[in-house]
Amino acid sequence: MRRSFNRFINNFVGFLRLFVYANFWVAGAVYALTKITETAVNAFKPSLAVLNASGTLVVYGFARYFEGPSIDGSKSKITSWRSKMPNLTKLSIVGGAAFSILELFRIGSQNLFLNYLLGFAIALLYPLPWILKKKGGGLRSVPGLKLFVISLVWAFITAYVPAIWNGDNGIWLFIERFFWTMALTIPFDVRDVKLDSHSIKTLPHIIGAKSSIYVAHCAIWMSFSLQVLVFAMPLISTFAVYLLFGTVILLARGERGDLYYSFLIEGLPWLLFALITLLPYL
């Protein structure tokens, strides 16, 4: 009985890693964040959630092809897994591109396409090795820039674009989402201090791991303040959810398992989406 249970757990964890490592889970996080924005602005136009999620599969899969060697020559579990399953990674990229094209045709907006083109261009410049080649390659070779590029692109795609698409100016949504993304990105940089290549200097390389987690806490509570003061989210329930977010960030350590980051932390947008969805019934 115990042997069967262990086999079930191993199979479940294997399936979970497949779902996470092939970027489907992070694409789901982008979907949830987009829906949060559309709820906040009372969206009346076609949803951009599927388009944003499918585009995430393309961008994240593309970036993995240009990962440089780590400082100590080792590989993360995600990188090792993807090197063993290259066809699945390619399939997720092709599938994401196909869905993105179909969604763009379905929505049929030239201005929207141009906005996505801007975000996609920044995402492309981030990993390409022949950009800023003398410094190591890509925008990520600029010390400390990785965090801001990721936060800006996520805020632009999941907050600003859906907001202006539905007639809102999107400024406060963009600022809130920038702080939110920053808070959830920093723990990954803390985890990857030893795995980042020589050319990538993230925030923990510059100010240290503990100070970086402090910055992450400041960012998550800035997001909370904007949710309550600007978007009129209820204080108690929002505080309870953000307290959970802050605890997860606080407990982030380099020795935590890969699923703590790639599943738990990247899954936090779903909890915020659940809160906003359930608010009318609370």
C-alpha cells in the first residue's frame, strides 16, 4: 500500500514538474494577472488573458535558449529537465505562438498589436547574446537591470495594455503591478545567485540576499497599499492575503526546493485572483 502511494506521489510530482518546467504554470499566472486587471477596469472588450498567456509561453521558452553558464558551472533543475525534454519545450513555444496569432486575428486591433510588439521587443533584447556583447550579452548583462526589465514587461502586458484596451489610463494599475512583480521576482534572484552566469549581476549580487528580501517586502506592501487606497480593496481580507504573500517571500531561501519557487511563488497571482473573484460573496 505504501509503495503504491509513493508511486502515486512520484508520478504526481513528475506531472507537476512537467507542467511547471514547460512554462504552462507561469503562463497561467500571467492569465490570472490579466483577469485581475480586466476585473478592476470592468472590461467590456474581448479578453486579452489567453493572448498574454500564450505569448508568455513563447517569450519564456525563447529566453531559455540563451541561458549562459552558471558561475560554478552547475545547472538548475529546470535547465537540466529542459535539456532532457527539448521537444516539449519547442512544442510549448510553437503552441504558444499559434494561439497568440489566432488571438491577435480574433481581436483584430492594429494599436493593440503595436503595444504587444513593443513589449515583445524588450523581452527579445533581454537575453539575446549579441546585444551589448562586450558586457556579456543581452540587456540582462547590465547590473541590476534584470529585475526592472521583468517588472516593467509584466506590468506593461498584464496591467497597462488591458487597462488602456478597455478605456482606462492604466497608470495606477501599472505602478501596482510593477511593485507586485518586483516582490515576486526578487526571491528567484536570491535563489539563483550561484546559478546566474558571470554576465548577470542581479540585485542580490549587488546588495546581498537579506537586503534583497527586505526590498521585496517593501515592494509587496507598496502593492498592498495601492490595492487598498487606490482600488478600494477591503482592508482585512486583502491584508490577510498579502500577509501570506509576505510570509512566502520571507521564507524563500536558496535551499528551498525548486517547486517552492516555480510552483508556489508563481502561483500566488491565482490567490489574488481568487480573492477578487470572491469579494462579491464575502
